[in-house]
Amino acid sequence: MWVSFMATILCDIGGVLIDVDYRSALEGLSRECGLSEEAIYKRMFGSGLKERHDEGKISSYEFYRGIVPEERISFGRFGDLWNGIFSEKKEVIDFVSSLGGRCRLLTASNIDSIHFNFCYKNYKWMSVFDGLGLSYKLGFTKPGRGFFEKLCKEFCIEAEEAVLIDDTQE
């Protein structure tokens, strides 16, 4: 099989192994914080807050405080709503899991610490990975050059010996 010739497979998490639907988080945050979904969306995505959190440039608590005014809900409840956006893609998970042991398997994911901790705790298939390339730890997000340069350096990856499985063209 072709996979046996690949030295390293880099696999995104969101959009590849799990579907991500931010609407449920926006709806829940709106309902419980008393702000419109549009206002929550602007605080999260329109301000660069989510990207800074994904890059590990701000803490999870700072992320929460930037979205939830006046601590209208607890940090724990915020995490519950923020993590309620996932659904597993079983067929893809089974396929990627079958690659374990046949090649080096690493994540290459734009993910924040709240989401990663949830995934690592709740999805047993996370253990199939030999290493975790996570934006919040690397300090960069995909598709930026910095993400891939740091990932390759940290995990001693030769780019020409790796393939990336991702859900975006970029």
C-alpha cells in the first residue's frame, strides 16, 4: 500500500477527524450571556481573539474574558459550551487509526488549549498519534509558513518525506 512509503503523515484534527460546528457554541453563549450571536461572533472571530488563542498568545482565561462580558457565565460553563462544537467522523478516524504503526503519524492542527484538552481527554483515538503538532504550542497557525517550519524542526520532519491530510485547500 502507498502509505507504507510515507515517512510521516501529518493530520489535521478539526474538519478531518471531527466536524466542527461553531453555531452551537454561538447559540449557547448568546442564550446564556444575553448577547446576540453576531456580537459573540464579532468578539471571537472579528477581533483576532480566537487566532491569538489558537497561537497560544493569550491564555484560555483571557480568551473567555474577551468573549463573556462581566463573567455572566463561569469559565467552566464557557468551556462546556466551547467544547460542544464537535462530532466525530468515525470512518476517517478508523482509517487514520489504521495507519498507526505503519508510518509516523502526527497531528498538525490549529487548536486552542481548551479544545485540545477536551479532545485528548474524550477521544481515545488521540493516542494513535506519535506526536502532537498543535498551533497553541507552536505559536503559529496554519497555513502560515511559521507553523510548518516550527513543526518540521520540532519533530525532525523532512518536508519531502511527509504528507498533510487537511480539510482546507490552503
